[in-house]
Amino acid sequence: MSEAGEGGGRVAGSPLPRRAPWSLVAATATLCLVSATSVWTAGAAPMSREEKQKLGNQVLEMFDHAYGNYMEHAYPADELMPLTCRGRVRGQEPSRGDVDDALGKFSLTLIDSLDTLVVLNKTKEFEDAVRKVLRDVNLDNDVVVSVFETNIRVLGGLLGGHSLAIMLREKGEYMQWYNDELLQMAKQLGYKLLPAFNTTSGLPYPRINLKFGIRKPEARTGTETDTCTACAGTLILEFAALSRFTGATIFEEYARKALDFLWEKRQRSSNLVGVTINIHTGDWVRKDSGVGAGIDSYYEYLLKAYVLLGDDSFLERFNTHYDAIMRYISQPPLLLDVHIHKPMLNARTWMDALLAFFPGLQVLKGDIRPAIETHEMLYQVIKKHNFLPEAFTTDFRVHWAQHPLRPEFAESTYFLYKATGDPYYLEVGKTLIENLNKYARVPCGFAAMKDVRTGSHEDRMDSFFLAEMFKYLYLLFADKEDIIFDIEDYIFTTEAHLLPLWLSTTNQNISKKNTTSEYTELDDSNFDWTCPNTQILFPNDPLYAQSIREPLKNVVDKSCPRGIIRVEESFRSGAKPPLRARDFMATNPEHLEILKKMGVSLIHLKDGRVQLVQHAIQAASSIDAEDGLRFMQEMIELSSQQQKEQQLPPRAVQIVSHPFFGRVVLTAGPAQFGLDLSKHKETRGFVASSKPYNGCSELTNPEAVMGKIALIQRGQCMFAEKARNIQNAGAIGGIVIDDNEGSSSDTAPLFQMAGDGKDTDDIKIPMLFLFSKEGSIILDAIREHEEVEVLLSDKARDRAAILKDAEMESEEQTSSENDSQNQSAEQVISLSQTFDLVDQESPDESSVHSHLEPTSPAETPDATSISPSGETSNPTESHETTSLDGECTDIDNQLEEQSETEEDSSPNVSWGKKVQPIDSILADWNEDIEAFEMMEKDEL
């Protein structure tokens, strides 16, 4: 996300003239904010040069593991599927909805990794990668892609690669043959994206067909009406750089027009912008505002556009927005979404993982204290769950449990270390490295976490993991002499691609329309036109950052559910706090009177339930109406949460036999009958297929499943009947595998097996459900290794314990064998793993990517009412309703989840799947084992 570099010999606090040469503006504004490294010498125990080098080398090895497996098993596909060791090709895998819009059959991971190779001093590999891009990549595919993702990943990757290619060429050792070919590809792609801007507003369509554009029948796109603010507002760096590199001004002009329109459409009284906007009318579709998904990089690019382009109108806009953010959204250490028209009213009680970039942006702004506070809060969440969940509540419980290996927290850690020099942030980076290796590393790369509570994996390794994560982690531990070029001469895009600052003085013939002063009166005294002085940031106290962190170190473990801060503050000031949903009782006359004042009325239904309806116009005052709106939202969230708590959490199937040793963890659906794995010890045993495979009649092979975990196929009878049949045959557990070929926990919501409507107390064995894709992993393992042992549990077991058991078994077996038959003992990896299982909702929401808005099938952010039938009302309606059972706050109905599917109409692909059989996968283990043993010696 943020800006690169540390201060070096520049003096912080030097004046920044209003009309200084733009090169000076860019360089000074970029670098002065991170020049306080020397300030911190006593904040924490310093890390030795040797340990920093060791950690830097581990980052290099980890990148080699991820990049090498992509090139071996996936290239030229867009991304690697690390669990099945093959490439993800659009149209050949089940659709993941919007997530797949990043894939354009243009070797996405390779392009996204280009400048990472140079930052990590892999210049020979970079030169080879550039040749592959020029030889193999086709940008004219008949595929619909996201304009936003293609811009930040592909266009940004090509420009970052070009920037470092010409730098290496000038040094005279590498890339002497290079003749701006990457830039020509970038220009070609830029022209392919331009038709998306053919709207009356200048805001681009969210998607475009690379071959056919927008409105042609063959394009299969161009009917969309909405886009996210970040989607339209995160173009200026790449498009302006393309214009400055090539002299073609059209790209920067289009990106500026989109930014100008967003600025014009901000909510004037709050100076906030919403999450989604109509690209034709400019009306806000989603009127909640925050710094996370859907908006994040819009703010980032306003500040960085000022740094790179030297146009102070961008800085004025950023400062105006930033003031509103700190006034309404910032509730230290939290950052909570609000309504743009009612900014004192919180829009939700949870935060998404993408806001982790914001502390880094605050460092670039020079506002260090809130950056330290929010970063520390996020770190405490990570220490509890090993990774940052996709979303978590204000009392730090898991809201969405996925983690697709996002880099934003590592990014902010890097910039806070550069700003403070506090070695504490090196220890934070060390923790990130350890967690990635312990919990995400698999034989074919690094796998995203399907659920941070159970430790289960998702067959996914996004390109941004290589583009950003390894770059920031390596730079965190690197000294200036470890990098072959001066990182201070570049600015990072939101995808961490590097653009040179000298672009600020190149090809400036762009017509600039300063719309800032047209819509707001700005007083220069309100803005800091000089770089912050480190004596102000850190008031002569080398323990400054530590003093800010200290009160927050137990904020996660010792927190209780948190109400809205402003309500608590009003209570402290003597005003009576408004009624909270959790305290409401339908039989309390005082409560009924408060509801009436808030415009909320009760309707007693014939079935005994009570329905709440709000009419804001009937409230006693506007403040009471806001209280009523908040009460209704709390009631909906409370009822929904209580329903979700009745759902069983996901379970885990862990393959523990050789050669897996617990490293493959599959997400499993629970059963509402049989042994409850959350209350009893896990079940461990070898697996065997039942006959008949559907398990719907008495088994004909009871001797095969006796004392084992039976595999049975879904269908043709009730789940409870299957369980009874395998239990009667002597099985100690059962795994039901979905008969719907291609189904996967990656794309489908969590599945729970229900009983048969009868008494199921006779079923004593545990039963779990696997989708087809996860089940095939076990079936393939059986084909390659006759005996496969699995562990059925509520969460993944400590791998170190599994390996210890394997070593003991191996020793017993070896001691009983003849010396002539002794074989060299296979080396295993000793890793410890712990998981915090939070009793929260199941991870059945769709995962998200890059900087776009996380979406949950059960999430309807704009819905403001729930009817007794469970249907959501139109968000534009002026009233809210919710139903209650008597005095309880439960809502009887739940929003149904829907899975989105997409068909790729371009089945002709220039490459096929690289399906990797199990024996070939296992061949990769030797190298992987050696790498981990090296880490063991380094005491990781």
C-alpha cells in the first residue's frame, strides 16, 4: 500500500514550499516521514545484524518455495492451487464468483512477481521472467476481467517490471537487451482498459472483456450500474505513470476525471464517501463509509498521487477526507464504519482485514500515534488467531474466518519500523514468518486459511502474496546495502509495485482541473505544508511507541462486548444512555415507552411472536430517530448472532499418516447427531471404503471397516441410516463424501448433516461431511498409499505431536526389523501448531481478494428491515421491522445464503491443466523437508 524508503541523511522538518519543484515535493513528502530510525535505541531489545540476516534469508527461501512451485506446477496459468499442485485456469475450475475476475489467462502471478524478484536480488530470475512474459503472455483473451484488479496487478506489474528493468539496464550488467518491451505491453493493456471509461460520469465500468471491450454482444459485460469507490479511485498512479512513461496523456486524463467525479460526489456535510456508487448517475448505492474494503485504496491514491505527480489538489482532498476519518470513523484503536449522512451513527460492529493497510498510510501522513494504536490492536488479534480473520467484531471475535494470506498488516509493520526504528516491529515480522511456515506452508507452496479457528486450508495462493508479502517482509529485515538499488527513489502502488519518483518531472502536459476549491473553502492554515519533525512525532522519548502500545497489549484477551463509544461518552457526561437491544424486554413498560419515543412500535402476531417496526418520522426528535435506527440494527445483529450460535462450527479432517504427518487439513461439515467432537477426544483411525459405497444397506465388507473410519458416498438414503449401518459393521467413525462432482468448501457454504427426524441417540460414532474436492484428496491418497490414517476433530491437532508419534512408531518398527532390512529413517519436520477455536459463526462466507469489498452470502449491508417471513425489505424503505418470540430477541428466520456461479464462455485455452499426481507431489517433500530442517537449526 504505502510509500517506500527510509530517511537516510535528509533532514526531517525542512519546509516544503507551496510551489516547489515537483521532484523536491515528491522526494521530500515521501521520505521525511520515515526518517526517525535513529530515534529509537532504547524502546526494545535491538535485533542483531546476524539475526536480521537470518530472517531475511528465510524470507528468500519462502519466496523461492512459493515462486518455484508456481513456475513448476502452474505456469502459464494465472495462479497456483497449492493443495492439488496445479494451475488455476479460468473456466476449468468451479467459479468463485467475483474473486475469479482477477484471472485473465495472462500468467497473473508471474507478472505480479516481476519487481519482487529484483527487490529480493534475484536479477537473473527477473531477466528470465521478463523473457517468459514477452514470449508467452497474451493480453487479447476473450475473458471478462475486473478493471480494478487488472490495473493494480497486471498494468502495475508491467510498469513495475519496466521501471526496474531500465534501472538494471542503466547499471550495465543485466537487461542490456531490453528495449522497453514491457512498457509496450503495458500501453497495449492500457488501451484495452480505456473503453471501460465510456460513461457519462467518467467512472469506469467494473469489468471489461479484454478482447471485445464493453458493449459488443460478444463482450458479455457492460450492463453493470455500480462500482466500488476503490475500484474507480485506484487508477491514477498506474495510468499517470503510463502517460508519463509513454507521453500518451489520455490515460492520466481518464484517471483524473474519475477521481474528480468521486470528489464532487462526497457527502458535503461529513466529507465522507460511500462504498459503492452508480457509475451513470453518481448516486451512492451503499452509504456506509470506512477505511477498509471498497474504499481503502481511494484514500491511499489521493495522498500518493500528490507524492508522485506533485499536484497539491490531491493533498488537499486527502487532508479533507482524513480529517473526517479521524473525526467520525476512528475510535482508537478501532476503525468502525459509519453512515455518510449520519456519521455519528456506526454502520456495523465489525471490521474487515483490509483496514490493516491504514496504519501504514498514517505513517506516510505523519500521524504516528493512531497508527501505533491500530497496528497493536491488529497484532493482538493475530496473536490470538495466528492470522488476521477476514472480519472480526469489536470485541475481537471471529466474524468471517477466512485468511487468504493478505499482506496489509506486514506492509504497515514495515512502515512503522521505518518510521520509528523500534525493534519491536522486527519481532512482529518474525512472528509473521513463523506463522506462515507453521500453518500455511504446504508441499506445493503456501495455502490460504479456510478457517483460522480450525487451521483448515483453502486451495488458493493469490498473486498478491508474492507481489507484496515477501517484498515487505524482506525490506523489513534488510539493510540498505542488502538492496541493489535505492528503494527511496520509488513509490509503492497499492499492489506494492515500484514507480520511480522522477516521473513527477516527466511529460507534465496534462490538463489539470482543480475541482477542490470549487466545492470547499480550504484555509492553508488547516494543513501542514511541511514535513513532520521527528521531535514532534516522538517528543524526546525513545519509549514513545512502547508507551502507546502498553495499554493495548491485553485489549483482545480482556475485552468484553463493546458498545458505541459515543454512547458511553454521553453516559459519562450525565445523559441517560439509549436503550440497547441486549437489554430490551417486551414486557417492560419503560422500555415500551422508550421504543415509542424512538418511533418503534410493537405488533403482536397471531402466533405469539412480537414484531418491531420503526417509522423514523414518528420519532420524538432526529436524535431519537437515530437511536431507533441503531436499536433496530442491534436487534437484527443480535438475533442473527443467536441463530448462528445454534449452528455447529466446522470440523477438521487431518491426514496424519506418512508422508502427510498432519500437514493436510480439510474443512469438514459436522453432523447434528453422533459423537460431538467438541466435547470428546478426537477420533483417529485408518480409512476404508464401505460396500456398498452409499452405505444405505448392511455392509458386505464389515471386516474391512472394523475398527476403521468408513468412507461413504452421499445420496440414496438418510445420513443417520448410513451412520447406523457403518456403526453396526464396527466402524469407529464415518466420512460422508459429496456425490456432486467438483463441489468444494472453497465455493460452497458449510454443510451440516441433519438427522432423520427420529431419535438418533443410538448413533455413538462421529460423522463428518466432505465436499467432493476434499474427499478426492483422501481417495487419491488411498490410491497412492494403501493405508491412510486420519484424525477427526474440532480443530487441527498440533503437528509436532503427530510427528512425535510417527517417530516413536518408526523407532518401534525399526527395532523389530532385521539389520539387513534396515532402511534410512525418513526425516520429518518438527513444527508446533496451536489454534484458538472461537465459538463464533461458521466460515461459510465467500472469501475475498485484494482490495475489493468482502462479501458474505448472508451479509446484506444495506438491508434495514427483516419481515416475519425472513425476507429482507427494500433498503430504500423508511421503516425497519424485526420479529421476536415473546420476550426473546431471537429472529426466527435467517437470510439464505446464495452461491454465485459463473461460466467462462471461452473454453479454448492455450494451456491445459497441470494435474500433479500424489507421487509427484510427494517428490517435492525432500526439498521442503530440508528447508524446514534448516529453519529448525535456526531455532524457529
